[in-house]
Amino acid sequence: MSATLESATPAALGFRMPAEWESHAATWIAWPHNSSDWPGKFAAIPWIYVEIVRLLARNERVEILVRDEALGRRAARLLEQAGACMEQVRFHRWPTNRVWLRDSGPIFVRNAEGEVAVTDWKFNAWAKYDDWQLDDRNPERMAKLLKMRRWQPAIIDERGRQRRIVLEGGSIDVNGAGTLITTEECLLSQVQQRNPGLTREQLELVFAQFLGATQVLWLGRGAAGDDTHGHVDDITRFVDQDTILTTAEPDAHDENHTPLQENLARLRASRTPSGRQWNLVELPMPRPVLFRGQRLPASYANFYIANGCVLVPTFHDPRDRDALRILAELFPTREVIGIHCLDFIWGLGALHCMTQQQPAALPQAH
């Protein structure tokens, strides 16, 4: 194992990946421009972005990637019309292939002295699409703009060549205290597409070296309709260091029922590093969301924890109310706000997928 831009790994220098609920300096997003990502529904998507930015900008800076100057002007005009705090918004004219910065953006790490740095994992568009080269540049551009150290996690293959490791931010979640959660479906059963030949043990070593994860919890499969093959941010999330929120589907005829029950059983059998049981909270899944005969990856677990608020996808479903209540009880010091995502989910992603948090320099909760 080696890093291409630094001789020592982040963990060796005291860096770790903070939990999402820790204080943010900013949220990064990319403004939508590719109508083919939402065929037939694209007209509604910028307005959903407007509302998300308006809410985020109340409490933190929002950094927005735009394809070109004209798109930046249009986005700014929409935000101004909606009353967003424009002093909290900055635009960057960086072209992207898609908007899913959770996966194509950097994964930030921070040390005890408050220095924030960038881990720059290879992005290959979930091994599904040929156009990913612009998105793969996002971490390097951000590190340069922010004047941060940057690591590119890599392995030396059997021929002695250095090969960057593919990792999407939506495939992992952390509690900020050394535990990381992921799925076998995403990182092992699809290993021939993402990281051919990389084993479970090697991945755990990489997580330890570059993200400071000393414990990895492996779930099985992800949610139905998820074209990323099992991203954990659609099914299971940390909400504090000892509490795991995980989705459940009581309908035995629903294709989500069995895999989510199996994941719940794994979590019940797992232990914290100190040997205690995790505090487990079940979160309902919305009823199946279908469009043009395709099941979409609708899930309340794809929420985003920001400074002062938690943004939660909703789907015009009676279960919306239950999901919002559960999250409000788990985040009593934050506003829990539903964002209508029935159109948005046609892009096969939701609120967590589109955002990437930049931790504040001071390691304190917000």
C-alpha cells in the first residue's frame, strides 16, 4: 500500500474522517446541468437545489460547482429570487460530468490540531459510465483551492504498478471515533468492477491508513433500485458514536425485506470496540417508488446532516411522518426538514448523494 502524493498515510499523521454531525466549514454541491440524468423531469430539479441551498446557507457556506459562467448566473438568479443568503454562497466554474459529489468529491480528514486534508480516491462513475474524467478531478481542484494536503490512496499491483483505489463516499459511513460501516455488495461482490483483486482485509487496511477506521462493520446487500450496487447511505447511518439508524421493511413480499432483515441481524450481533451492543434504531422505508416501470432507490436514510439542520428526503408517503419523527428525536438540537424528492429520486440519488461536507478546522460538535 502507498500514497502517491505523501510518503506517510493520514492515520500515521493523526488524521481521521470526522462524523457528518461534527461542525462543517461548508457543504459542496454541483449545480445540475445534465438533463439526461432526469429524463422528462429535469425542469423541476434546479428548484429543488434552490431550496436545499437556501436552507443550508442559513448555517454554513455552500460551495457550488457550475459548468460555465452562464449556468452560474442562472443559479444565482434563482437563489436570489428564493431569498437565499448569497453571502454564504460561492460559485466555482468547474465542469462536471454529474452532480453526485458524495461519490466524486473528496473525503475530508482532520487531525487533532484542526488541520483538514483531502483524500482523493479514484472515481470511475460506479463502473457504469464512460464519462467520469471531469468528476475525477474534483478532489484535486478542491485541495488546490483550499490549500490542503492531498493523498491518493493506491496499491501496488502484482506487476509492480501503482493503481489508485476506487471508493465512493456513499459506500461508507463513519461515527468519527474509528468505526466505519459499508456493504459487501458494493465493495466485495463488485470488486471486479471497482478494485479487482482487492480483498476484505486489504480494504480494511486502506480504511485504517487513510480514514483512521480501526473497526469495519460489513453489511450484506443494499436497497432495491440502487444502481450503485449497495451504497450504505441508502440503508444504514450513524447518528452518534454509539447509535446506528438502519432501515427495515416489514412487508415480507417486498424485495427489501430479506436483505434489510439480514443487515439488522448482523448489526445486532456486532459490538462496539469496548464490547457493548450498538444502540440500534429502525427507520421505515417508503413504499416502492416506480417511474416508467423502474423501481427507484427511495430511502429516508439518504438524509444529510448539516450545521443546524438535517435534510430528509420525503416521497408523498404516509411513512414520511414516521421517518421525520424518528430523526427529530435523534437530532433534538437540529431542525429536521423534509425535502420533497419524488422527482429528484428519478436521478437515482437524493440529498446525501448530492452533498459533500467540508469539516470545520476546529474538531468540535455543532
